[in-house]
Amino acid sequence: MARVDPVEGWLLSGCVGNAVYCIRPDGSGYVRQWVVPKDPKTPGQLAQRGRFGAAVEAWRKLSEADKERYRNRAARMKRSGYHLFLSEHVADVPSG
């Protein structure tokens, strides 16, 4: 379903029929045709998803003090602590 944002005119985002309404980071919009996403489920792809899931679970298990340390480090890079943690740990986590 499309969403309408009445900010500086009317911007649509989301899907209406076969049309996908997108918004660029600069705020301008464009429309593209919807296509069926590809998901070949290759062994490498599934392994990466497993690593990513394990890294997300590891973040959830961190103490609030540890999360805050990541947030402080990440703020200097204009990132979130969550994304910094994932970028550092997703390659280090064995696939499950």
C-alpha cells in the first residue's frame, strides 16, 4: 500500500498496483515498475543470513552499558551503535 506525505507537495511512497513510488535521499520522488524479488537461497546466501541473525541476537544480549559504548563510538562516525556492532560482528559470527 502506498503512503502519502503532504510535505512540500504530495509525495507517494510504496506500491500501488504494478507501480512502486520511491523517494530519494534528497526528497525527490520517482516511479518504477514492481518486479518479483529474486531469492535463489544459495548456500552462501543462507550462511550470510545465519551470520547476520546471530549478530543481531548477540546485540540483543549485550548489556545496556556495552550498547552505550557502541553508541558513543558510532556517534563519532555519524552511525548508530547497532549498525557499528553489526558491521564489526557479522563476519565474525559462525553461521548457525
